[in-house]
Amino acid sequence: MKKKYFLSVILFLLSFYLFSALARILTVHVGEELVRTRPFEQESVYEILTDIHSLVAKYFPAVFSISFQFLFVKYFVNNEQKKNEARQLEQKKTESELKMLKAQLNPHFLFNTLNNIYSLSLDNSPKTASAIGKLSDILDHVLYKCNGQFVSLSNEIELIKNYIELEKLRYDDRLEITFDTAIENNIEIPPLLLLSLVENAFKHGAGEDSGSPKIAISITQKGNHFSFEISNTVSSDYVSKDREKIGLNNIKKQLDLIYSGNYSLDIKQASNLFSVVLQINQNNSI
């Protein structure tokens, strides 16, 4: 198993010869002495050691057949044990990487939200209390409902609605948002996955557009198919930053870990529109 083939062959041949010869010596010079009456002829130890044909044809199968059975069972048990250990290590690796990805997303989201509330408080806006209430609901979801690998779609939609309401306080009427849902079953999805895409649309779309930004969100779930579409207008002089790419790369990593090849993430950027379409096949997901 450690790929020491030459050494293994040498040791096997040596052990085959020694144990076969020992078995024949014990049979001839011990066993026969107990059951036969003298006088009778016996092979000498030298004749036994040099009669390779008899050792191979008679004693090798008798001595090693049981050993081979035990070796086969041992190899099978060890192989299954190693597979289980590999699966457990892969699962722990996946869980640790998902936790790392969440840790990268959560502080970023909280930082932006607190900045919004801070701006409202500087202006002594009466909307500050409402913003704090929305933030409280969001924190409750992030801190206490996102500890597992999946959360219900309804909870994630409620989180997005709270986030949108919080952002509306910042943009007033100049921001146009449409949010359509068509949900057949309340499936489970990775926590904060959709929120990350929504946050990306606000930060790099509405946040960089001083005019009248627009954001359109559509969530569809039917049977085993789940679809999330989001698009946002982009300012004509906006230049994509590396941080935006890092955020999308983190989302791709999370999708790869959970859904492997059972999803598609289509990202398009035109002169004044940025869109993301995420489709997941729930039937084959882990």
C-alpha cells in the first residue's frame, strides 16, 4: 500500500520459502515420528530445503491459503476504513471552508449596514429607529438562524426584504426596486447566499449611481428547479473593482462546495446593466 513493490516481493518470497520449508520439516521430522513406527525412511533437512517443487505444489497452498483469506479480509476492512476517514476529512474540510466563506460575508454586510445607520443618525433622521429595528431582525437571522448548512427559503426571502427596507431608508424615492417571487415549495438553500448577491447589487449598482438606480429581483421555485435572478443599473462611469470579483468568487466557491456541478451562475455586464442568474437543481444537491 506504500508502493514498496520490490521489497514486498522479496519479503513474500522469503516468507513463502521459510514457512513452507518449516511446515514440511515439522511434518516429516515431528509429525511422522508421532504416527509412524520405525524403521522408515525420512527426507533429510537438506533434501527438504532443496525440493522447491514440493514446497510450491504441496506446502505453499496449505500454509498460505488461510493467510491469504485473512489478508483479504484485513485489506477490505482497512480499505473501507480509509474511505470513511477520507469522507470524514472531506466533510470537515467542506464545513470549515463554508464557515470561512460565511465569516468573509457577514462582517462585510454588517459594516455596510452600520454605516447606513450612522449616516442617518448624523442627520438626526426620524428613520433611525426604524433602521435599527430592521437591523435587529437581520442580526437575529444572521446570528441565530444561519449556523447550519441550510436555511429555509422563506427565511432567506424575509431577510432580503428586511435588507431592502433598510436600504430604502438610505435612497428614498430615487431607488426603484421590483421583487417578484413564485414559490411552490419552501426548500432549503445555503444561508446568506442570496443576500450576498442582493448586497452586491446595492453596493456596486445603487451605491455608485447618483441618478435613479433600478434593481430587479426575481425568485422562482418549481419542483426541483430553483432560480434567482437579479439585475441592477450601472453608472456609465463606474469601473468594476477587485472587491466585487472577490465577493462573486466567494459565492462560486460556496456553490461548488454544496452543489458541485448541479448549478449554473450566469454573470453578465453591459454598458449600463449588471445581471446575475443563479439556477440550482435541487434534486442532485447534497
